[in-house]
Amino acid sequence: MFFIASRTLSSCPASHMVHPNCHPSSGMQSFPTVQSLADASHDEVNSHWAGLGFYRRARLLHQGAKRVVTDYNGIVPNTVEELMKVEGIGRYTASAIASIAYGVDVPVVDGNVCRVLSRLTGVANHIKAGVLKDDLGWVLAEQIVNAKSCGDGESGEEEDDVIGSPGEFDLDDLYETKVNQALMELGATYCSPSGSGIEEGDPLKDFYVSTQLGVAIGQAIKHDRLASTQPVVGTRNGKNQCRLCDPDGVSSVFYDIVDRINASSKTTTSNPHMISATSGHAAVPMPPPKKAKREEVLAVGVICLEHTHKNDNCWLMVKRPSDGLLAGQWEFPSVCVWTSAQKDPKAKSTSVKLSGDVQVPCIDPSVRSSELNSFIWDVLRSADGAATVKKELSSASRKRVQINDPIVHIFSHVCHTMWVEYGKANSSKVDYEKRWKLKDGREAGWFTARDMQSVGITSGVRKVLTLVEANCGA
């Protein structure tokens, strides 16, 4: 089902496709139709998404399937306008589905396509710039997609758009669909960030403005005309400012190419023309600005219960809130004891370690344990009959082993430094199959390894389990 494949592939880099869950075929086998996906539970969807990251997309995929069933009788819409009404589908995904699955004549623009367009036109900006990826990039792509129809318009007759069901068209007759797929493929191969722009197999090598800029600047350096060829850049609000380019983009790209040519000329004996061409290609598009990740220090409590009637261990787990990072995912009880978003940390640090550009404090272990204790007992007190197991669990909670080495787990916009504490107990009075509600509306429960697999635990939880097993033999 293209609906699942398109959403899964957008979350899973090709280098990760070796993971059995990280392939659209896994989801399509369990959810062969939109109806079956809509009927699935939240945990069932998560179990197939585990390991992919970007769990918000799994939630939106599930909501989108319900929307298709409710509003479109289970048939995925075939126009960009209707597709964009479905949760989790933006302009790029809507255009890709419409073009590739239905043969609709529309451009498709993603980061790879933006890179191709930038190098073909010499745009001095980065591929995440809104003016490129959300605005004029679509105009440029549409000109390429419609180039054949413009050239074939001698008869003055316009052909009707071909819109049908998936597979009900001949791809050989759909120039626009093939062009879209070719642009995306070129951006991922010959025109990738490491592409040279001069490879023999690259069908665009004679058309890149990026390589032409490099050659022109290389000639200026060779003939000592660099000063006279420096870019004339309008002011940020001036009439000479290119709308597509970053305000400082032209000069930034110019001097980047100069630096690359000079550096390569000193370290390689390659043909000067090739050095100049590849230098220009490497400098365009500009690298996107780097945003500092938010840093958070977490205290994580791993409480293991050895059930006397089962061979499997049970682990205390809590469900995250329904929105925000890792929304709705199950994890071990944890509390945030410090975040870089706070100006005044609530706990004093005993020492400091570096993580990127942010100083992350090593929070006093007693402070971590105190806050973690409060949360764990809040979780246990919320369960019916908690008093009957308090004695058995108190030793596991009070005598937790603090593992000396933290786990660093990185997301796209936040980095977690997790300090793990582990406790183990025996009890025959715990209903390990029961789940209960906390005061804040979240769920908690005891999970076996099989239970964890059924709900799809995150890679961060797996890291914690691996650390506990290595240090405590759990």
C-alpha cells in the first residue's frame, strides 16, 4: 500500500533498512488495507514502527488512515488538495502520492529535489530555507516537469490530466511522473551532498550552474582577477537582493568556493578545471544553519519484578503523555532533573561535562534518587492494592543500584543524558497483567519482554535494558 510505504520511507533512511521493522513491507503485511490500519490499536501500530524514530508520524499515519476510512470510504484521495486534508500528509507527500500512485501532473519537491534545483540554478541558499522548499522551489520544479508539454504545444491542444487508481496508467506515457522520480533519485545519488557534479553517469553534469560558477572563479584566481570578480551584493532590503538567495548567500558561496579551490590546489594534483568545478558544486547549496539541541538530564528507574508463577520478569513501565516528544510511548519511570531550557537549574552540579556547545551538569546522585523515588511511589500508589505489595517493592525501590555510566540518546532536537538506577524484587501479590491510570491521566503497568515487543518500545528503552543487563545481569 503506497500510503504506508510513503510515510514509512520518509522516516527511515536507506542505511537503516536492514532493520526488519524499518521497511514498508512489514507494515503492509500486517495492515494490507487502509481499513485494517484504521482498525488497529495504537499499540499495534507502535509495535510495527518501533526503531524507526519520529513516532509522531506513526500516530499521524494511524489518524490519517481513520480519516480516509471515515471521509473517503477507505480509498486514498487522488488529488493534492484532498490528500492534504488527511492527517500527517503535507504538500510533498500529497504530491508524491498523486504523481507516483495516480499519475497526476504535479511537481514533487523534497530536500533532494531542492539540492538539484539549487545546483542547476546557482541558488545561494540552503535546502531548508522556506523560500526554496515551500515557495519558489515548487515553481522551478513545475517548469521542469512541464517542459515537455510546453515544447509539444505546437498543435495548441491541451491533453487532459490522467487521474485514476494506482496502477491504472502506463508509466511510459507519463513524462511528468518519470521526471519527478528522476529528480528525487538524482538528488539521492549523483547530486547527493557528496556528488562531484562531473561524473560521467550524471545526466545533468553539463547543466549545473554550480560547476560553472566554480570554473569561472577558478579562472579568476588563475589570472589574478579575483578582486574584480567579487560579488556585488545588494543590501538585505535593497532592490538588488535576490529573493531566492540568503541575504549573505552570494558572498558566502563565493568565498566558500575560493577557499575550497585554494585548499584543494595545495593538496592535490588534479586537473585545475576539475578542482574548480567540484569546488563550486560542493559549495552549492549552502549548509543549513545548525540549531543547538536542547539538553536534558534524566533519572531513570528500572524496577524488575520476578514473578513467582511465571518465568518471565516483569518491568514497571509508564506511558508518556499523548503529545510532545515520544507521545504515547511506553518507557521506564523517569524524571527530568535538569534541562538547558532552564536558566536556573533546580539542582546544583558536582561537575560538568561537555555535550556539543552546551555544558551539561552531572547532577548529584542523591538529588536524582530523591526525585525518582517520589515519582516511582506516585506511580505505585496509583495502583489498586498498592499497599499489599509495598513491603515487597520497597526494598527494590530503596536499594536501587546506581549505574555509574550514563546513556546519551540523541533525537533530532533534544539530547537525553540518562542516569539509570536498577532494583529487583520478588512478589506473588502483584497483578502483573494489570494496567492503571496515574493522576495526570497517563497509564502504568508491569510489562514482560513479550509485552514490550507487542507495544513497540523505543530504541532508548532498549539502550537502558542493555545497560542494565550488562551491569546488573538482569
